[in-house]
Amino acid sequence: MLGDTQLLLQSIGSLLLVLAILLTMVYGARWFMQRRPQGGRRMRFVEAMALGSRDKLLMVEVDGKTLLLGVTAHNIRLLTELEPKKFSLEKDAS
């Protein structure tokens, strides 16, 4: 009976050790992700419009420039660079 108890305690000890290592790794990964530089975002997705099953228009910002891209199943093409202004869905009152 004493051998069974010792085996059980060894198993629980091993399990606790593995859990401690896992928790340490998770904590270390979270710490590392919070400390990495965040200023490297140079691209931003603005909007998309589907034109068909595989064709769409994409509006993206890259280094402060707003670009309109045409995307098909086989090609991505720059259609135009848009003027830097606020885009709104409201109609002008004029």
C-alpha cells in the first residue's frame, strides 16, 4: 500500500511540475509580447467592396497614402491614389 501512495505522490508532483512550466511559459510569452515595439504599423485596411464572387475593390492606407486597389482572382492592380481627406457616407448639402 505504501508503494501505491508513493507512486501517486510522484505522479501528482510530476503533473504539478509540468503545470508550473506551462504557466511560466505562458507568462513569459505574454510579457514578451507586451514589450515588443508597437510602432511598426505602416499599413491599415480601410474598406472593401465586393464586385462579384472573386472581384473586389480595396481601400488601404500605406504610409499615410490612401490607395484604391482592384483585386481579382489572378491580379491586384493599383487603380488610383486618393486625396487625403475624411471619407463620409453622408451626402453633401450643396
